[in-house]
Amino acid sequence: MLTTVNKELKSESLELLREYQTSPTTHLRNRIVQLNVGLVRKEVHHWMQQCTESYDDLLQVGCLGLIRAIERFDMSKGHAFSSFAVPYIRGEIQHYLRDKSPSVRIPRHWLTLQRQATKEIQKLQESLNRHPSDVEVASALKISVTEWQEIKLACRNRSPLSLDAPVQDDDEGAASLGELVPDAGYRSFQLAQEDQIRLQLALGKLEDGTRKVLEFVFLHDLTQKETAERMGISSVTVSRRVKKGLTSLKKLMGGVE
């Protein structure tokens, strides 16, 4: 019975995709998303085991990837939509997690202990009728006081302080942290921005197929196999275009036309 239902949903999804390619509308796209949201849920469950983001947030991000897949799917290539859509969903979630990741990376077992500590501290507060000491918390977690203090410090410094944070000065009045910190890396930042612009200009000068391969592999973090499947070409062709494209980019960005 379940197999029959899945076949019917797949058939309806393909029919809607065919219709969407000729007459794209928001209503059609939303219906396709509803029929294929299971692909997003499966990917979200996988990433839930590897991050601290909420299920709902990851689901929304994954659905954005699904929408991009719907808009770019070409039925004439003969690919299964699920195989085409999953890399988009996964890529969108990966980019989101990469952007959200803290500057200071904390060992996974420390994060686990920090979550456990929150519960233990609450229990100790109820039983002691006061905030527990580091010794008491460490004892409840069965770790040393030194390790617990290191965990607290790491978690406290996990997120960077905004350069817009106000700092009070008795002589000069209020100022932002950014105004007081010498920016030795400003020149490096400018160079990085210039390199990005040069890269975009150079990519625009490449042959369309080569440009797409480089964007999929280096900007969207797809494997060469995934890129080949998405573009309907062989992995060997992808490899050749990557080598050719990188060589051309070096010449273009080096000023050699």
C-alpha cells in the first residue's frame, strides 16, 4: 500500500514539474515543495545529529534548497528529481551551518557536558537553595574543577563580540569597540574584496560549461560526480573542465588575456 502511495506521489510530482517548466507559478512550485518535503526532512534529521540548530530552522533552510532545485530542474536531462534535489538541499544547509558556525570551535564532548551542566545546575539550585559552586557542578558532572572552568570559559567566548559594542570612556565619552581596536587587517580585507571582484570578472569570461563546472565544484561544494549528474555529462568531462577552467582563471586573474 505504501509503495503504491509513493508511486502516485512521484507520478504527481513529475507531472507538476513538467507543468512548472512550461508555466511556472508560485502555486505549482509550492505544491511540488509539499510533495517532496520528505527529502528535506530526511536531510535535516541527518544534520540534527551534528549541530545545535533547531529542526524548524534547518527545515526552512532545506526548503530553500528544494525550491532552487525545482527552479533549475530540467526534465530533458532524464535525471530523477530526488537525485537532483538532494545536493541542493544539502548544500543550502551546509552553507547555513558554515555561516552560523562560531569563530571558536569547541570539542563536541564539551558541548555535551555544557548541556548536561545546565540541567545539573538547576537541580543543585533547587536542592541547595543557592547557585552551586564550580566544585559542586564539577562533582555532579564527574569531571575536574579545572575542566569545568575551561568549558565555561570556552562557551562564554564562543561568540565574537560585536565591534559596535559600546565602550564607556571617562575622558572621551562613549565609543564603539571598533573605534578603539587598531585594524591591522584592513588592507588584507581590501585585497580579499578586490580578489573576489577579479574572480567574478574572470569567471564571466569563461565558456559557459566550464564556468558552471567551477561554480558547482568550488562555490557550491559539490563533488565532481554530483556536478556530472547535475549537468548531464561524464565525470571525466567535469575533471577536464576543472583543470582547463583553473588554468584559464590563473591567466585571466594574472592579467594575461
